Amino acid sequence: MQQSRIPITREGLEKLNEEYEDLVNRRRPEIVRAIAQAREEGDLRENAGYDAAKNDQGFIEARIREIEQLLKRVDVIENDTAPGPSGVVRLGSTVTVEIDGVEETYTITGQVEAKPREGKISNESPVGRALLGHRTGQTVDIQTPGMTMSAKIVRVEG
């Protein structure tokens, strides 16, 4: 079964690698020490510290496996060398749009690094999908579950 590739910016890849290194080199050893210390305290059936540490260990190990799987499938977005005309929205572009007289700026990322509160939206989101392939000056319709809105692309960088 072929798994799909995951687009990610260089910055997103660096953050993912940093998180992985932190989990493997700092958090995992901390949890192992916490479990060992809790074992030394005796009866594990009534040891809340042991239970909490084992629970944390499960979350950390799951996240490590998740990141390892993601890293096997990433495609780094290199907009400075990406083919295609400039001024066209693509993965990695920072786009300023005007919706109902209000300007908003988004960076189009892959789903892995999307953080809407930080203005990073997924290429798979309704807004991201609507903007991809369009250029400065164009108006696009954005279909969300609750409504359709129009957005004018004011500026495209990258």
C-alpha cells in the first residue's frame, strides 16, 4: 500500500525534527527515570506516580512513532525553486486576501504544520483549497460547511 506524501515547509520540518529529538533525547529518559523512581516506592497497584509516568510514556512513545512515520513521507516545499509562475498561490505561499473589507494573511502549508491561530492553514482546508492555483487580483469563492464567501487575493509571496 502506497502512502501519500506529506508536504511540509523547511521550517516545519525543522520543528518536527526538533520535537522528535526532544522526545527521544530528553522526555523519554525523564519518563524512564520517573518510572524507575516510582517502582522503588513499592506497591505499584496504588502508586499514582507510577500510573502517571506509564501514561506519559504511552503518549510519548506514540508521538515518537507518529513523527517517525511522518518523516518517512515528507516532501519539503521549496518555493524559491518551485516550478510555476510567480504570483500564483501554491504550497508555502503567504497570501493576503480581502474578505468583506477585512484583510487577512495566511501561509499555505501541509496539514502537518497547519496552525490556524498563527495564520498557517492547510492546503486541504476550505480556504487553502480555494486559494491554490489562483493569482493576485483574482476573486475566489470559499465553500465552508456553513457558508460560501468571496475572497479577493491582494498579495501572494513565495
